Amino acid sequence: MQNDMMIERSKAGQAAQTVRVKPKWHMTVLHVVYYVILVLFLVFYMLPFWGALVSSLKSNTEAISTSPIALPQQLSMEGYSGAMDLLAVSLLNSLVVTIFGAAGSVFLGSICAYALGKWRFKLNNVFFILLVAATYLPFQAILIPLLNNITSYGLYDNIWGIVLAHSIFGMPMCTTMMRGYYAEVPDALIRQAMIDGNGMWQIYRRIVVPNTKLATITTFVFQCTSIWNEMLFALVLANQGDSAQAPLATIVLNSFVGSTGVEINQLMAGSMILALPMLIIYVFMGKYLISGQMSGAVTAS
Amino acid sequence: MEKIQLFLNNFYKMTFEGKGAFWGIILAAVLIALVYIFAERLRNRLKKKSVFLLAVPILLLGGFVLLLVNSCNYVPLSQRTAQNAATYAWEQTTKKSENTLQYTSDIKNSASGKAYEQSYIFSDILGQLTVKETSDHVAEDYAVTSADETATLTFRPDGTYLFSTGDGAEETGRYVYADKALTLTSDADGSETKVGKTSSKLRYTTADGANKKEFGIKELKEKFVIEETAQYVPETFTLTSTDEASTLTLNPDGTYVFRAAEGGAEEAGHYVYRGNELILANAEGNSAFWKNFGAESFWLIFAIVVAAVMILVFLFQKQIKAFLNKHPMIWLLIPAALLIYFVYVAIGWNVWVSVSDWADHSQTASYGWGGFGQYAKMFGDSSFWSAVLNTLKLFLIIPVCLLLGLGLAIIMNQGLKGTPVFRTLILLPFALSFVVTGLIWQQMFNGNGGILVKFFEVLGVTLNINWTSNEMVMYSIMLVMIWQFSGYVAVIFLAAIKNVPVNIINAAKLDGAYMPRVYRKMILPQMTGAMGSCITILAMYALRSFDLIYSLTSYTNPASATLPIMMYNEMYAHDNYAYAAAISCFLLVMVLILIMPLTYATNRRKR
């Protein structure tokens, strides 16, 4: 029995070696099969993008009358100009919320990550567990108190209220992400700086932050993507409807559905406008963002 | 350009107006941080005695900032016609629907020492006041088409409307636009359809109930303009309070005079009748220093506190520095406090709301003990159990995504040409906002002429699936989630496979190992970490699935309601805050039961 298996294995090994030298016909077939599978999945993943892109480039009448996956007979920017008109204010609001919210949460998160990753203090494990557990918090569970808090600060229907919420609830994720990056700063460097007479926060300012610029930028961009795409806080902490002062782009775009003033090409163009910054970020930085999130998830889990 | 201006205006308003407390805290933090940063340099320049001299310019600066901030809010009395009265906190508003007009004055009753609080019969004055509502009807014929483009609703200038279904049946009625709401009254049975200003959809049902149509009426609303002119009484009108002690006199020029019973003490102010509300703006308040500050009285106290803190900091500089050097972790209290208050205290608060006596259909918070009635209601509610089932159904995406991701990752690991491009492209769905995903997939699922239907038509297959029917809708949502997450999982798995040292695999190959066996025995065991985090992340998305369902279907559709959706629906559509809190508590428990052991298990395996 044992011998038979050995023989089989060596046969398989020989086969594997011959494959490397001279591809056999069945390997070529296998590659063709792989390519077919890849193309099928590519169609599955890209079909919605294609439909949205094509519809957004059609004029209104053409978007209604023709098939949504056919190429436009005539390129038209009608949809984009209409969508920009409707979305302009809310896009600027979203931009402010995204930048300040991400900056706030990265700042808070990096302080916690530095203290937790490089130092020991009383109750540090408790603090870390509290932070990590907050990463998994379903926001519905704190929605009513949050709404009450924000209203009592006079920040309801105000972009600063949303910025505040994002700064606080982005903090746990930022901490776990940045803790992974700060672990790579060598302890010897910090010890050396301490010998030179630097205090804890001087080391943070002079050594840790300048040496982890790329990590900070990655975390910042990651926070930007999640805040830009987020909907729940924008929905709950701001007024809805015509009188809203602080509408964010996601909410305004969602409210397009069903209002007759907005045509299908404008809807798709609005979606593309909202998606474009994120698509660009993910094309160029996707690898770093995902590895950052994973390092966060690994330290967290 | 004007859009940008609009944004800047809003931004200015939101940032600087009436946020005394919030900006006070921020300014205090900034000032204290500045003191901390510059203390070192200042100490070198200043001797201890001159610290008090420094306090003077600081106080002056603080006062200047105070003035500046207050000038944003301050409107001189002469300009303070009652039109902008509504922005002031100490006003008394009475709505048309209420019977009595309550007036609380600043004048103290000499006997009791309390302020006067008088009530007047409100309906007396309503006869004197009218608001001119122009344009109850459209200026010229205007037709809206229903969402499915079959029926039309035509509004005529004479106040009648005509509803015609696509197949020739017609129904007529009268409409009017008043009190910011459009009301349709059917001629057939007198039934009323009403739609408010904030809603953008009009649902019309014919008298026999056969035809239900939905119209988007965003543009229609612009056809109606209500010119609300501030209205005052035509001639001086005097009200007597219900206890016949005091009088309230309204003048045609928009001022009123309140006369208390004894000694003839008087109080004057402005009033306006607008939008079915009578608003009284107390002029006395404007001259009183504290009231001028209103909520901003906070600022004065705040400035004093900041000045005191700064002086203390300068006085005890050395001690403070020594303390901070000894306890550098003290700064960590700021994020820790935020975390504990906004997450853990908030969870406790939420639990308390769920057992409080906060009344149903009410936005007014009440925090008395109300018992476990909400939980009893929740566990007896069939729609709640269907929401739980729907939430659990979403967990099915986890095995599907893991299998797809693993398969794609293995294929991508074969060294085929074009793999990097493929990897970049399959990650793109993950970059999208759930709102965008929802909108695009609405077009995919669209029954007549949607992307999916047309695509399969090109392939020669007639697709006849009603994606949004009650039975299918959860599966449609799962398909969308798989579309969004499987590529992401594949990319993570590919990275994990690449992490396995090539040497071991080559050694195994040399020993004659069969490739599938290498994957099963050598690579998969190394991927448990990545798999564990993927499961956690996917489970979180399944449990917190709110945005996608909200934009893909709607939060009111019970067939696609998950727990977050149901909670939002109870909170916003029905104002059942206590019930919503109970649902979210159940959700939290689900997260604790389903996610935490998973996290713990992956954690243990790693060590």
C-alpha cells in the first residue's frame, strides 16, 4: 500500500517536471479554461459599471429609448451637467465632512495607537479591548443617544455634527490600523531618543510621525473612502428634504430615485461622479488600503 | 458659481451661528494647547510678576472674539421685525391648532416673586389675522406622468384635476395647495389624497381602488408658490387673559404691549402671524444683557474660565510641566473619554431607552422606568422575526464569497497573463458606495429594459425573473453583496497565497506532490488568518447591512427588512424610539454572539 502510493507520487512528480519543461496539450486546455472563467467573472463584475457608464453618456431621450448596454450613438454630457447641477452643494459638503472627519479620526487613532503600541500604562489592555470591541459596534445600537447628543450640542443638520460623529466612530478602526504600522518602528530608535532626553510625546512628534508618513496617508485615505461612501450618519444626523442645510452627496443621490425632475442618465452620471474618486483611489492604492485594513483586522482579531 | 456661494453661505451659517457650547469647547481646547506649546518660550521671556499683565491682553482678545462671534447673531432691535424673530430662543409661539396663547413675561409678580404666566383664548385673535396664500392652483395646465409611465395626472388652473389611466378610464376631482400640502379630493367618492412638502412622491388611488399610481411631483411643487406676507391686525386689538388680570394689546405696526395686573407694569415686543403660527418676540429681552447673549451667555462664563485656566497654567507652570512629564498618558484621557462616552455610555443609554417609558409615536424623550413591554412587543411581532430571518439569510454570502474568492485567487495564482489587470478590476466593486451600488443594481434588476434583461437578450436567453418580488428580493440583495465583496475576498486570498514561501512549494513539487494536494495541505492551512478576518468582515457587513438595502429597495418594504432597516423604520417613519432601541439592543446581542467568538477564535489560532 505504502509502496504503491510512493510510486504514484513519483509518477505525479515526473509529470509535474515534464510540464515545466514542455507544456502538454492538457495544460494548454486548462489555461484556456482558466481564461474563460476569468472572462466570465470579468463580465459579471464589470457589467454594472458598463451599463452605468454607457447610460450616463447618453442623452435623455436616447437613454430611455435604447438598450442600456448599447453604445451611445451620440456622446452627450447632458447627464453629467444635470447631475453636477443637482449635486454640487452636497459634493462640497461631503468633501468637507470627509476631510475633517478623516483628519479627526486619524489624529485620535494615531495617539491611541502610539500609546498602545509602544508604551505600557495602567489599564492598557482594558483600553485596547474597549477600542477593538468598538470596531465591531453596530451603529444602530448608539443611534438614538448619538442623535440626542448631537441635537443637544446644536449640531443637528450641521456638517460639524457629522464630522464629530465620524471622528469618534472612525477612531477604533484607525487605531487598529495604525497600531500595525507603528509596530514596525524599531524599539531601538525610541530607546535611543529617550536616552537623548526626549519625552513620550516628543518622540511621537519627532520620531514616530515623520517615520510613518506613508502609513498615516494610507490610513487617512482609507478613512476618506469609508466616510465618503457612508450613509447612515448622513441620513440620521441631517435634515431630509428641501430645507436640509447639510445634505451629503450620498443622500442627495439616493433621493434622486423617484423624483421626476431627475432622468435616468442624470442618475447614472451622478453615480459615476460619486464613484469616480473612490475608483481612482482603489486603482492606484487598492493594494495598500487592503493590506492596511487586513493588518488592522489581524491585530484586532 | 452660485452653487458654491450657496455652499459657502450654508457653511458659514453652520459653523458660526448659535453653536456657543460646541465652539466654546473647541476654542478652550485650542487655547490650552497653545498655552502648552508656547509655555516654554514664554517662560523664558516673562518673569513671574508679569504674568498678570499678560492676562490683560488675553482678556481683551477674548472679549474681541466674543464680540465678533456675537455680532454674527446680533440683530439691532429696529431691524428685528418679527420676520426674523423665529431665530430667537426666548420667543413664544402659538400654533393655529392650539386653543390658548401662553405668555410668560419677564416682569416679576411682586407678591409671589414669580414671572407672570398668562393664558389667553387664542381663537379670539385668529379672526383678526389672515395669511394671504396665493396660488392655490397652477397657473396653466400641468401634467405629471406616473413612475411606470402609463397614467397621467393633469392639473388645471380652475382647481380641478384629471386622472387618466393608460387604458382610457378617467377620474376627476378638485385639488388645492394650502398649508404647504397638496390635497386631492376625488369627485367619485370624496376620498382625499394628501402629500406634504417634504415628500417627493404622490400616491394616487382611484375610487374603486383598482388603480394605484405613483407620481414624482418635485417639479409640480415649484408651480405653487405661497407668498407668506407677515400679517398684523388691521386695528389695535386687546386680549384679556383667562383670569381677567392682564391684557395683551396687539398693534397694527407689529408691536404688542403686555400689561400686568398690578402697578401697571408693562412689557413690549414684536409679533407676527406667519405660517399658521403667532410668534411673540419679547423686546424686553433685547435690552437685558443676559438675554442678549441668550444661549451665548455661555461665552462670557467660558471666557472667564479660560482666562482663569490660563492664569493658573502660568502660575503653576513648573508643577504642571512636572506633572505632565510624570504622567504623559494623561492626554490619552481625551480619546478614552470620547470612546467611553460615545460608545459605552451610549450603549447603556440605548438599553435604558429600550426599557423607558418613552411614548410611542412621540419625539419627546422620556426616561422614566417603563418595563420590558417593548421587548414583549418585539418578540411577539411577526415582522421582527422575519427581519431576524432576513438578517441571518445574509450570512449565506459568507460561504459563497469565500468559495468564489478562493477559486479566483487560485486561478490568479497560475501566472496567467493579464492577472494584475484582472485583480485591479475585480476590486473596483468594493470601492463603490453602497448607495451607488444600490442605484446601479436597481437599473440591473429593472424588469422592463434593465441591464440584466438586455444582456441576456444579447446572449439569446429570455430572462424572466422578477428580482424585486417578495420571494426574490433577499436573494437579489445577496447577489449584489456577493458582487461587491467576492472580488475583495479574492484579492485578500491571493495576497495570503503569495505569502506562503515559494521554497516550500517548490520542495513539495520536487518531491512529486500533486498541485491540488499542495493547495489543500500546504497553502490552505496557512490562510486561516486571512480567512478568519474575511469571515469577520463579511459577517459585519451582513449584520450592519443598512445602506445597501435602503438604497436598493426601500426601508419600508417588509420583505427586505433586516434588523437595522426595521430599526430605522420604527425610529423615523413611526417615531417609536423605545421600540427601535429594543431592536437595536437585540442586534447588539446578535453581534456579541455571532462575531465575538469568531474574533476570539481567530485570535487564539494566530497565537
